[in-house]
Amino acid sequence: MPRTEVILDPRRDCQQIAWRIGSIDFPWDTTRSLELALFRAFASPRIGGLLHTTGEFETRPQKRYDDTDLIVSEIVENGYDSDRGRRAIARLNAIHGRFKIRNEDFLYVLSTFVFEPIRWNARFGWRRMTETERLGWFWFWRNVGERMHIQALPPDYATFERFSRDYETEHFCFTDANQRVALATREMFAGWFPRLLRPLVRRSIHGLLDQPLLTAFGLPPAPRWLSWTAERALRARAWALRLLPGRKHPRLRTRIPRADYPQGYRIESLGPPPFDS
């Protein structure tokens, strides 16, 4: 008998869709795009200012990156209705509960988790996400937003995208705090490479940031030849992946060894320490 293809519903099956996007079809792309989402959050003076005040992204950027990566990955890999997913969201809520954060800032950061992976996919994906995948990714993060008690969540994809663009137009601007947090994060990424390559990596990161981000951080654009080369390299990667067999086993970021957690980690221990520690 011919195999029947399962038709997924974006809203009902969004956890399954998000798992496949993040773990099977686009794991590397999802990670890179969410790294860009970090920079978008830093460009808002209220968000960048808060992160600068905590000092976490400047004094311990790798641990803050790992903790954020692990919390997000727990939710994507296990689903927000799983035990581990619920614990990860509870941990996220406990961390955020220490600070006075405006609802629209929560909404904006959530929007970057929705739209940056979709935009990256449109530029550099080995195939384009389907409409079902894009909507499923939206519903997944919208449902996470509900569990984070974020108010006034937009009812549909288009409304959320408009909100995100309007927020950037209204709030993105240069501050010293934005710049300090962005530079600390850029240096962390550059530190993953041999010392000789780090200047090139720094400028390549600039090449992936759009002009509103560069302005908000006070950074110069990358040379045109470098931006061109980086884009062509990413598109060549996508072309090569199209020729390879599809991945059959998930690539799980929660299984990656972390220097700060040589014996593994507890979800409840992720994030910055209590203020009184």
C-alpha cells in the first residue's frame, strides 16, 4: 500500500513542527539565527540597559549564552507541555521575575525568536520553510509566551510581525550599554575561533547585522567584499546540503558538552545566581 503522508496542522501540531525545525531539518541554521536574535534584543536600550546592569553578558558571556541556549533547547527539543519543557519555562519565569520588565519588551524578544529563524531560512536555508512550518513556529512561540504570562500576544503571524517592526522603528537607538553588551557577545563568538582568525570573524559578524543594528551598537559595516563572501559561503553551504541525504537523527543541543557543566546540569540551576549569593 502507498504510504500516506501525515498532514500537520500549524496550531495543533506546533510542538512537533518546532522539534523538527530545531532538531532535524535546520538545527545549525536555527542556532545561528537565534544568535542574531540576541543582538536584536540588545539594540533596545531598555533591554540592553538591563543586561548591562546585571553584568552577566559582559563578565560571564559564555555561561550566559550556554544557559540561554540550554533553556531554549529544552523547550524546543522536549515541547512546552513536557516535564522538562515546563521546568525550563518555570526557570525562565523565575529569572525574569527578579526584574521589572515591560510587557512590550517581553513581546519584542519573543518576536525575535519567531522571525529571525524564518528570515535566516529565507536567505540561507537549504530549502524554504513551508507555510505550515512558518505558522507552526509562530504558534509554538506564541504558546510559550502564554506560559510566560506575556500579555496582549498578537493573534496571528502578520500582526506579530508588524508589532516587531514597529517596535524596532520606535526603540532602536545607540547607547553605551547596548554597545558594551553587543561587543562582549561578539568577542565571545570570536573567541570560538583561533586567534589569527578573530579579526575576520568580528567583521563577518558585522556583515550579518543589518544597518539598524550596526547603528544601535555604533559599529562600522563590514567591507563589501567580506559581506559578499560570507553570504556566498552560506548559500554554498545550503546548496551542498541539498545534495546530501536528509538527516535521520536529531541533533540535540542539550547533549552538547559544556565547560561550565562538566557533570551535566539541572534546569533549576541555569541562569544567573540569586542576588544575595
